[in-house]
Amino acid sequence: MATTTSITTTYAGEKAAGYLSAALLSGATLDSGLITIKPNIKFKEVLKIVSTDGIVKDASCDFDATSTITLTERILQPDSQQVNLQLCKKDFQSDWDAVSMGYSSFDSLPPSFADFLIGHVAAKVAQKTEQNIWNGTAATDGEFGGFKSLLLADATVTDVGAGAAVTAANVIAKMGLVVDAINSSIYTSEDLFIYVSQNVARAYVRALGGFQATIGAAGLDNKGTQWYNGGGLSFDGIKIAVANGLADNTMVAAEKSNLFFGTGLLSDQNEVKVIDMADLDGSQNVRVVMRFSAGVNYAIGSDIVLYS
């Protein structure tokens, strides 16, 4: 059965060009390298965690074991996912792009639409993956367990905030709760980030523009709302990363080296196959296929702070 196709474009001449797609969330977490990517995982990978107690003792003449070494592990197991679409070429014969299909009865999908479809599907997968990384639910079809659900289920993770909504009036206090809860052993780590949802980032930018009592009406550098031009953000010296997939009013403080994204081949995330079925079954169908694997996990829960 073909995927339902709705053709609603208006004829504007043979040279009418361009297919437009709605604005998509970019897969910023992976594209910007905000977490550690582990490729080439066929089934699962074991994340080994080593912990020790006091390893330095007063010297003596004899060898005396000075510590207890504890080995634990977490499993990074990507889920297999797919995209399957089927289009009927007949649906395009009355469309304004029909001439590009050729004049034979054995026609093909309009090349410009095929190119658009490949890009559109890849972008949609990037958008869904971004959402899954942070907010996915393992039991939901098309999703894998994201960081938020994993962190909420881990008693070793430090939870703050109790779900309070973040606004321009309180964002500095709420971000302060997160920073105050960060483990002192990682506070100065170079790869420590506060990952924030879009609404938290917007509230912080607005607060620094003069919409918070402690900032002053003229805002940062007396520039008001003109202070921000899209550059990097930080709070108390800690880098802020805007995670598009995070649900509103959510923040995660963690080291990049403690957060992992696992997949098989990285190229699978960008490979979209368009298969003309005419030579296989004589139909006028075109299939669009994408297969890939993805999953996330972290190593040390006690080094992570969650505001949600």
C-alpha cells in the first residue's frame, strides 16, 4: 500500500522551481559534537566504570595495597530504526512537475522531487534523533530511551528544580541551583556543559537583556535586548549548550565525556535509498528506505545534575 500522497501545488509553468519544507530542528547535539559519539557498535558496547577509594597512604618498607578498586559497567545498546515510504508515480503525472518524469509510460519519479525527498527524509531523521537523544522513551515506537528518562530512573543522579517553570524572572536562580549541585570533582572540567532546553536559553538571553531585577533595566553592557548576537553562552564560567531535543524547563549539567551516543555506521544516518519498483514488480511505485541504529547512555550518574 502506497504512503498517502497529497498533491496541492499550483501550476506556474514548466520552469516553476523549488520545493519547500517546513523549518526543521537541526540535529545540533551530534552536529556540534556536544556529546561523545561511539560509532561501529553492531549490538552493544560495555561502558566500564572504575572507582577507587583513598589511594594515597603513608609510606612503609613493605608493599601494602592502598586502595579498593571497584569495577562497574553500563550498557550502550543502539536500537535499530527505519524509514519506509512508498509513492505512486501516477500521483505526479497531473502535477506541474510531470514533464520532468519523461513522456514514456514507463516514467520515473520527478528528479527534483526525488532530490528534495532524500534531503527531507534525512533532515526529519536528524530532527527525530535529536529529540530522542534527550527526550526519547524506549517504549514508544520510533524512539529510544533518551537521557532524561535514563537520568530520572537513576537514584545516583542529583535532581533539582522539582519541575518549576523557568522564566526570564527566575532563570538565573534556577541555573544557580544546577551549578550549586555540580560535583566539586568535575566543576572545573574543561568539557563540563550545562545542557538547556530552548525555552531556558531564551529566558537566560532575555534576563541578561534587562528583564531580571539583578541585571538592571539596561541589561548586559547597557545594550538591552541588543546584547546577544547568537554567540556562545555561559553561566558562572560553565559553557551552556542549547539541546534542541530537551523538553521545556529542563537542564542537564554533565561532562561531554560522560554522555555517549552509539550507532552502527555513521553514514547510515545520512543514507536514503530511493528504489524504483518498476523493474522488480512492474508497479509504478517508488520506495524510500532508510535503516540505521541509535541509542544513548552515560557512565557515571553521580557526576550529573538534572533539573526537570
